[in-house]
Amino acid sequence: MTPEFVIGFARQSIELTLSIALPMLGVGLGVGVFVSVLQAATQIQEATLTFVPKIIAVFLALLFIFPWAMDKMIAFTRDIFLNFPQYIK
């Protein structure tokens, strides 16, 4: 294994992790901004009002994104196992 291979493998792993996490993080950000604007407009400053909608929205996004994310993770894992003999050379 060359240093270039290890760096490329780590980069591919990080890119996969970010691409899987990005939709849920985006939904959480969007809901957080919406709730913050709503709180500023109504002057309701309740701490639980910010967390509960974000948790529910991220959970729903996870349910929606889950099949795509699993396909990406399975393909990545399959590639690792299929190319394993080449990695140990």
C-alpha cells in the first residue's frame, strides 16, 4: 500500500460520509432557521421549541434518505471486499 492509496481511500471514505450526512444536516439547518425566525417574530423563547422540530425533521429525512444511503454504503463496502486482494499487495 502506497501513501497515495491510503490518502485516496481516506478521502473516498470522508466524501461518502459527508454525502450521506449532508441531506440530514441540511434539513436540520433549514428547520432550525425557520424555527428561529418564527421565535423571533413571536418572541417565544422556549428552548425545547428549537430541538423538538429539528429532531423530528432530521428523523423524517433519515427515513426518506435511508434507502439511498444504504445503497451507497453497500456499494462502498462491496468495493472494499472485492478489491481487498489488490489492497494487500
